[in-house]
Amino acid sequence: MEKVLYTVDELTGLIFACAMARPSKSVTDMEVKSVTKKFKALNFAAACNREVIKAGAELMGVELNDVIQDCILAMRTKHEEIGC
């Protein structure tokens, strides 16, 4: 659980920022490709530590894209509560 929280804390911030930059302002139509593109743009959501996200995925033994996908899906289930 500690490894998941370590990773997802930073990742949810990045995904939320990605959602707010979309015309829909929502995660409901978010794709992994969109987050990955913004992940590479270090000036976008600069406070989100990409190294922590990458290291956390490695600690869990999961591919980064899989972690991003799982996080998007989890955020979709709560999108009304989190405001995106």
C-alpha cells in the first residue's frame, strides 16, 4: 500500500492537471497517451515529481503506462467528487 500511495499521490496531481487542460475538464475521456505526452513536458504541472512516479512504478514492478491507466480508471469512478 505504501508503494501505491507513494506513486499515485504525484500521479493523481498530474492527471488532474491534464484533465483541467482538456476542453471537457474531465478524466472521463482521458487517455493514457494524453497523460504520457504531458508527463514528458516537464514545464507542465512542474510541481508533480515525475521521478517519484517512475520510481514508484518500478517499486511496484508495474509498467508506467499501466499505472497511469489504473489511476485514470480509478479517478473516473470518483470524477464528480473530485471535480474533474
